[in-house]
Amino acid sequence: MKTFNSINLKQIFTLTLAIIVMFVFDSCKKASEKTGEKLIETSIGHGADVDIDDEKIVIKTDEGTFTSDSTIKNWPKEIPDDVPEFKDGKVVNVSTRIVDGNKNWTLLFENVSENALTEYETKLKKKGFKVSTISMGNTKGHITAEQGDYVVIVMGGEGMASLSVGVK
């Protein structure tokens, strides 16, 4: 008969506990969403209204509204035409933030090619953006671009990228 040392027992216990927690949360999805909402509201402070629904989170405060939605899989039409569309990779999440009437967007991408940031930098320059970059190794890791009232920030590496469009 094989004996287990204390490390193996700890690993088995941790795995079992994780499976139980996943099962409980899955079977009590609405209860866990409400608990998550209360935790976020408490951490943000009084006056925060949080709504969690599957893959979407909406947080409203006196300062503005934040929405993160993993069901949106394409470039938002509300982003001004002055900002060129980032077409490399696959959109996996779109977050919006509305503060003082200004809307800002953050998009997360996966399956992004190695030369995506270089190509996007070229598109930004063609649209008249003033661009600065930070290179990491052979690829560009960070782009900041400004034009008029818009600021675009792109970070990428290892097949992932995030792109933020903000209004000054």
C-alpha cells in the first residue's frame, strides 16, 4: 500500500476544495453574483451600484459608469472614425467608462500577430496622430498616440494586446 506524504495530501485537499467551491458557485450562480456585487459595492464605497450578469459587469457611481462586457466581440461603432480600427487578432472584451459625459473604451485582443503594433502605428500616423513608441526586443510593446481630443494607448506582446481610446 502506497502512503501519501503531507504535500500530496495538501494538494488533494486543495483540489477537492476547489472543485467543491466551483460546484457550489455554479449551482448558486445568482447568489454568487449578488455576493460579488455587494463585495464590489463595499470596496468602492457608498453610492456604488454594481450589476453582475454572466459576462458583463456594470458599476455606477457618482463619478460615472464603468462597463466590462466579454460578450462584445467586435470593434465598437461608437469609437470615433478618427481612430483607426485595430483589426489584428480577436476582440475578447470591451470595457467602457463614462466620466463627465466623456466615453472611453478599452478593448482586449488575443491571437495578435507579432507585427500588429508596427502596422497599427502606421495607421495612426496616416490618420494624423502624433505617435511615440516603446520597443521591447524586436517588437513594439507600447504605443501612445494623440490627435485633437483623442488619446490612443496600445500595449501588446505574446499574442495579446490591449487598446484604449480616451477623450482628453
